[in-house]
Amino acid sequence: MYWVMADAVKKDEKTMENTVNFMYLASKCFKIRQPPAPTVLGDAELKNIEIPVLYMVGENEKIYSPTKAVNRIKSVAPQIKTEIIPNAGHDLTSVQNKMINSKVLEFLSNP
């Protein structure tokens, strides 16, 4: 967890430690179901999205390149609004919660 949530650890190591401990305890107390594997939308699928979409990714994302993802979306589906969130990675909603909330509210007000 620490490698994927590095920005959350920097922001509040104690809270992250508690979260990791809770997740470990939960894994011992509950039967863990394998989550569905994420799918990557093809170019045609992205291009055909007609509803307003806001795609946000942390600049320090560890699972994939945020710049490549945003560039691909911009080239294939320019109708999708994209944002790279600074000083955040996979943990963007907890590390930059005020910024995320502001951007979501702005997007919902002006889709």
C-alpha cells in the first residue's frame, strides 16, 4: 500500500499506517473477493462517449503514466475533460481532497 499511496504517507503517515493496519485486519476477518479486473476502453469506445466526463489522475500515479493517459484521451476523445492533479498519485482523492471536490463541483456546475 505504501508504494501506491506515497503521497498520502507524506501527508499523514499515521493515518496511512492506521489504514494499512485496518486493511490487514479486515483481510484476516472477512473473505476477500477478487475485484473485477479493470478494462481499458478502446479508441472507438472513448470517441463515442457522449455524456460529459471528467477524468482526473494524480501526477504521481504509479500504475500507469498519467501524461500518456491524458494525451491519449485528448487525441482520441477531446470531448472528455482531463485534469492532472499535482502532488498526488493513486491517492488523489485523499491527498488533494479540497482540489478534487472543487474540480468536481465546477464540472457538475458547467458540464
